[in-house]
Amino acid sequence: MKKVTVRMIGAAVGVSHSTVSRVLNNDPRVHPETRDLVLKTMRQMGYRIETGNGRRTIALILGNNRMTGYVSSVLEKLLFALRQRGMRAELVNSGDVELLGSRAIVGAIALALEAELNERWSELQNLPLVRLNSPGCHRDTIYSVRSDGDAGMKLAVNFLLRHGHRRIAFLSDEEYRHEPELFSGRFYGFCEAMRAAGEREPERFSFFRDYPAPGFRNLLDLGVTAAICVGELHGAIVARKIHEEGLRVPEEFSLLSLEMPRISENLTPPHTTLSQDFEALAEQAVCLLEALIDHRAASDVSIPYRLIERRSVSFMH
């Protein structure tokens, strides 16, 4: 197949090759209708969209999820992975994804968790998307890289069981209606692991942002001796509440939280955590997007959590 050139694109659209080059470099002097037509023609003709210096531009889509904890950690790794490959990054809010049809990008990686993003993305023809911790739609060239929350929760529960804890609470910083919908499956993983350990109704000891725990002394009265905090900053918040109730971690109540780099290890005591592999999430997302851009074989990716043992969990005697 003959290689598609800038001049061929210009001829197909009816503009000069210099106008096509300006579109590739996102020059604001190009009329919006001309820009849209040039980009549409490029994608239809299979042109490799790069800037004049040969660099690809990737959109990073941010959503309504807070810019702390998970988002800040994985965004830092994504920017590094793109920079290592000589790629450029453009940040856009999930509410503005339609604007990307007028930008010289080759694909996108979404940190946004909103379910409706898939439907809106399908309107952008021939642009691949990799979603982090959200489901894809291969028909629309949307693929997924996720942390395996189901297996991760089972890893955490079994760790606490080996330390003698039998009644374990699940403390989420998400709302009750949202937590079970998360693609990672962490709530279902927790419930399955607890049922396998003999707890008939683990939902009784599951608490959410809009249904908070009644107090940690009350949990102790119910036989709960340990809790798993989900939400990278939630462990620090829960630890403060436990301290305010006059309880000691881990002597009187054990705590296993999600890893927040540079924070979890500096709490008192340092927290035992379940950690998403932020570097692997970013690296696999960029690799998967490159495969989609180059029309190579691709598949969704699941990345295991790892458990980091510190000093916030004690053995039950």
C-alpha cells in the first residue's frame, strides 16, 4: 500500500500541504471547519498523525474523580511513561471529549470513571481509547487496563484471617450505590472472601461514605477487630477517627488500607496496605494504546495488587 503523505491529504481536502502541517501542530490560525475536515480525512486515509518533529500526541481524560490519591499517583506515572517514549500529552475533562475530534491526537487514555464516556467516545471515529479501571468496548476500539480488586480484596482478607481476625469490616470512601458498580470488583471480592471464611452476612459490616461506621468502639462490641479501608486517602482519615475515640492501632484495632505513596509509610504506625501498581497501570496503558494505534493485536489487561506489610495489623491472641 502506498504511504499516505501530507500532500495527498491536502489534495484530498483541497488545501495546501502547509495547512495540513498547521493542523498537525494544532495551529490556532486554521479555520475550525478546515481543521475538522483535514483530521477526518487523515483518519479515513490511515495517515499516521504526528507533529512535524515526529511526536505523537495522546489525550489524557480526567473525570469527576478527585485529583488526590489514586488519580494523582497514576497521572504522575502516565506523564512519565509518555515522556519516556517521546510522546506529548494533552489533558481534557471528560465533559469535553468532543473537542478531541478537532485535535491532532492519535488516541487517549482515560482516568475518568464515568460509564457514559464509552458512548460519547464512539462518536469519535477511528480513535483508540484505553480506560483505566473502567470497562472497554472493543467494537468502538475501547480497551481496558484495570487493577484486579476482586483478587486484591481476597489477598487482604486472607492476610487478616492469618493474623487471627475473624470479623472484618469494609470501609469505603465511595457512596453505597457507587462502590458495587466499580469495575475493579473490590466489594464483591471482599464479600466472597468473608463468606468463604464463614461470615454469613459480610454486608452487615460494610460501610460507605453515605452510610458511615457507627464508631470503632461500637464495632469492637460487635466483634469486629480489623478493617480494610478502600480509597487511597481513606486509611489516614480512619486512623485519625480511631485515635479520636481513644483506641490504639494495632493494639486494640487493626487497620489495612490502600497504599498512598509517601503517606502510608509515614503514618503512625506505618500502615499495612494493599497497593495498586501505579507504574504497571501506566506502562500497560501506554503499551496497549500504542498497539491499538499501530493496528497490532491487543487485549484488556488485569494487574494484581500487592500487599505491603508494615505495623498497623496485629495478631489476635
